[in-house]
Amino acid sequence: MVVGAGGVAVVEPWAPRRGPGLDVVTLDPKSSGPVIGPEGFADAAAMSPTAR
């Protein structure tokens, strides 16, 4: 996995190298999403802050 902290300009050079087992992830706030681990869904008490 390749993680790029930026927008399209950071990710574009890696696009041709994508293939089985290689993912390109951008941390650009406009096109990325949060990653929530299993502990965020463990119980109701944990889900409340996760939802915020």
C-alpha cells in the first residue's frame, strides 16, 4: 500500500504502478475518508465518540 499525503499530484505518479496487492491511498481531505478500527465498534460507549 502506498499512502500519499496530498492530492492528485501526489497520487498520479503511482497510478501506473497499481496492480494486485498494491493500493494507492490519498490523505487529501477532499477525497479521503476516516479509517475506523474494530475498537470503534466494540460497544455502545465506544461508538459514541467514534460517531463524532
